[in-house]
Amino acid sequence: MLFVEYPKCTTCKKAKKWLEEHNIEFTDRNIVEEKPSYDELKDWYQKSKLPLKKFFNTSGILYREMNLKDKLAHMSEEEQLELLASNGMLVKRPLLIKADRVCIGFKETEWTEVAK
């Protein structure tokens, strides 16, 4: 499994600790140092079966500075994916990615199900 995080994020720290406490093997990836590519994001989005808006870090400073709340509705799916791929700080985290599943944000019950 791939664990995508921003190391300074408290939710990411909590999620990582949870993975370690449950002896779940994962590959760790810093979302800023190695931002997700357009193709990765498209793949994760399709696997997640969630609206693309869920991939945006809506509580982030960059999201607010770019006024994305109003702009996303007028952007195509491709434009949104390109925007997400342009800066890892726009992407909601942590992400837990398995071959067939993607979890966005840390929800212990969902992660328990996916990590099996």
C-alpha cells in the first residue's frame, strides 16, 4: 500500500501512527517532495469512485488563496486533475492507496477495511 502524506499534518501523523500500531506495511511518500502526477491522480480518482472535489484540500491555504471554491464548478475534470497535479498542497491527505481502493483523509473504520 502507498501512504501519501504531508509530514507536518497532524491527521497524517495520526494515520501513520495507526498504520504502524496495526503492523500494516506501507510505502511512505511525502506529497510535497514527490507530488502526484496527473496519471496517478486520474487513476486514484477512478478507483475511489468519489467526486473529484473530494481530492482537493478544501481547508488548505492555497485552496482559499486561489479561490477554488468558486472556480472548481466551472473547470473540466481534466483541468481539475491538472491543477491537483501542479501542487501537492492542493491534494487532500493523507491518502491510502491499494491496488483496488483509495482512501482520502483518515477515517479509521474505512482504513481498517482497506488495510485487510
